[in-house]
Amino acid sequence: MTDEHPENTGPDRWTDEAKDAFVRAAEALSSALRTHTVAVAAAGSDADVATIDAAKEALANALESYDEAQYDYSGTFPPFAIIEEDVDAEDGHDHVHDGTPLGDQEVTGVTVLQRMDYRITDPQAVIAAGVVAQKAGADEIEGPVTDLGEALYALAHSRGIGGWSQLAETSGVVPVAQVTLAVANEGLLPTDPDEWPEDSLSVEEGELIFQEGATWVE
């Protein structure tokens, strides 16, 4: 979600009621943060972990409420939007692993698989941005850019490593969801792409050692 192109464009945006709700959410967040700080600072043994966890849950709920209140009022999210890390799938952000410390596993290869879903709200704006990226980019970005796929390629490659995860910085592109899987895998791809199997995005064998998911918009 980018501040320049809010997804929430409903009639309730910028109302006094929404502003008041946002201010109340901010006050609740400030209170929850103070409570969490006191709980952690006062802890001195494992017996205090339950108190810390309760304060953490209250803080996570306050953060989510703050996110939603700012979104309802302005159509934008704060910089730390959706950072809770509860396993409950309803939270919109979760991570799981098998419970075994990675250092105790005999792992010599890891394959990281990612899926990033984006909503295209303005295809022509994306293509226009791709044209600019192609002209300003390195020689390996071939042109001309005439369709959405070529535009996304040019945008991703113009931003270097990790460019595909930065598409949300483009007007007309809104991040929806992302999931990342880390799999212990001994069958790594050869260094020569010509030797890769047809389905290079699949892992036939391997143990899932970590999974993380996040959502940004409904």
C-alpha cells in the first residue's frame, strides 16, 4: 500500500468521526506501548514471561487497530503497518517453523520460494513507468516496453537485486499478499540456467524449515 495511491477512497475518508477514531487508536497504542515497556523492564525470570506475552498481545492488537484507523481516515498506512507476528491466520501475518533450531539440523542447502501478489489498479501507469525504467536502465533491459509483462520486467530489473519485491513503489501497483517458504534442499539448481529443469520453481524433496506470510490489503 502506497500513501500516494490509497486503496480506501470511500465517502468515510477524511471525516471528523474517522479522525476521532484515529486519535483514540493512537492514544490506546501509546498506552499499550508503555504497558509493554513496563512489563519487559520489570521482568526478571521465566515466571514473568506470561505477563510479557499478555502485554505483547495487547500491543499487537493496538498496532492493528492503529493501522486500521489510519487507513479508514486517510487511506494510508503508517510506516510500521501490519508487523504483528502471531501464528493465528486471522492476523494477516504469520510465520511457522518446525521447532528445531536451525543450528541443530544438518542443512547444507536451502531453497527460498516466494510468492508476491500485487493488484494492478492502473495498467497504463505501470506501462508508462516501465517505459521510463527501460530508457534509464542498463543495456540488459531490452525494449521497447509495450505491455504489462515487459513493464514489470523493466521495473524489477531497473532496481537491481530484490527488484520484484519493490514493485509496490510503482504507481498503479498495490501489494496484496506475500508468502515465503524456506526448504532444506540438497538438490540446488546448477549455475548454468540452460541445465535447469522445466519446473525450476518446485522442490520435490526437502523439509520445510520456515514459512512466513503477510497481507497488506483485504
